Amino acid sequence: MAKVLITGGTGLIGNHLRKDLLDKGYEVSILSRTKKNDNKIQTFLWDLDKNEIDQEAVNSVDYIIHLAGVNVSEARWTSKRKQLILDSRIKSGELILDNLHPKNNQLKAFITASGTGYYGAITSEKIFSEVDSAASDFLGQVCEKWEQVSDKFTEKGIRSVKIRTGVVLSKQGGALEKILIPVKLGIGSAIGSGKQYFPWIHMDDLCNIYIKAIEDTSMSGAYNAVSPEFSTNKQFTKTIAGYLKKPFWFPNIPSFVIRILFGEMSQILLTGSRISANKILNSGFTFQYPKLQDALKQLIS
């Protein structure tokens, strides 16, 4: 079976994806700063600070899935943090590219994560699709530069796919776990205006999109990985409260409070766009969880 190398393979998405790939019979390896004790998965070493990587890792695999990158919502966006967010995505991809042997490699595709932040911190009725340009704000520029690394693989004749991902919902960890806390306590409420859109995707659907990107050789370029269902922040939180039979009557959390707490990073919470899933649907992909109610039934016990 084909060999797949995952960067960021120990993160939230990486953990799920590597299990799904193993279940389908793929040979999976990861890049890590330290050796992992896992008989099923080979660990190759790399160190971005030292610009070092095991060349065998990138030259002996059929597919590379590039998930590596510092969590954008883990800490306030200081100048140092912003640079770390950018470098962790761009330098890691360039390190792989620089160590790809021009002739002695077997790489069939380079598949990179990206984000719906590509379209910018905008709340409007516009529906953004893959043909729209990158925004000029911080996340828009991060995503654009992130994807430009993938374009360099294309220039070398290697098929490349960019997965612009919304908020990923999973049973353990991630955004849903945090959203559930106030709702379960009976104090769930919308954030800011509550009118900002909340593009989301179930973890299983996201992993299946990555697997499709491996197996469907017609896939290339950017694809939005979001549910086809549009939902605002208020609708999203209210649906969860209703599913859990919890009240939803508290006033919205004021925007200024969020800005005080999170600084510039607050734009992730206070703004949000409608993102089209048409391109991935037109490629023949079928969502297991196209609607929030379907996803919640599977995710919340």
C-alpha cells in the first residue's frame, strides 16, 4: 500500500487522520522532534530551529500531508507569536521542499492544510469560494503564504492540494469541547453580535477529504473543507443548547469584553464568513455530517 508522511501528526487532526489511514491499509509515518514508541507508525526526526530533517522521510514516501503549524487560537497575538504562527507553517513546508531529491523521490502529491481565514475576518452575506483572493489581514496573509509553499511543489510537477479548513468539531479536544463548557453549565450565549458565520466541519468528514485528496488524482488546487450548512455563532450555540436541553437566554457576550480578553486574536471569535462547500461536493465527495444536528448526535454523548 502507499506510504503517507504526516507533519503535525501528533496534533488533533493528525491523530485522527493517521488512525483512519492505518485502517485503510496505508503505511503511515510522521515527522517529529522526538522518537515515538509506536510499532505501527515510523517516526522521522526534524528540527525547524536547526533547519534539519531526515531526508529519507520526504524521499521514500508517496504522499505528504502537511498539517504542522502552531495553534492560532492558543495565545494572544504578540509580534513574537505572529512570527511563530507564520514560520511554523512556511519554514516547515520549505524545509521539506528543499530536501526533496530532484530525481530520487517517489512523491505523487503534496497535500497541505490551510484555513478559511484565507478569506479574511469579514462578516457579510457574501459566499466565499476558492476563486476569491486572499484577504490582507493577518490570517489571510498567513494562509496565502502557507499555500504558496504548496505552489512550489506544483512548479516541480508534483500534484498539490490545499485544504482550507473551518472549525473542526471532534469528540475530544478542539473547539467543541470549549464551547460545551458554558452551555452545559446553563450559561451558553452568543458572542458579540452573534451574526458572524461559523464555518465548521466534523472531524470524520475532514479526514475523509484528506483521504480523497490522496486517492482522487483529479483533485488539485484549493478546496474549502466546511459543512454545506451555513450557521451563525448564535444559531450554532443555540442548536447545541437545544440538543443538550439547556437554556439559551443569557445576553450576548459584548464584543469589547472579547477584545479585552483576546486582543487582536478576538477577530476569530467576532467575525466569520459564509464559505462555499460546492467545489468539494462537485468533486464527488459526500459529507457524513452535512448538518449540525447530525454532527452533534455523533459527537455528544
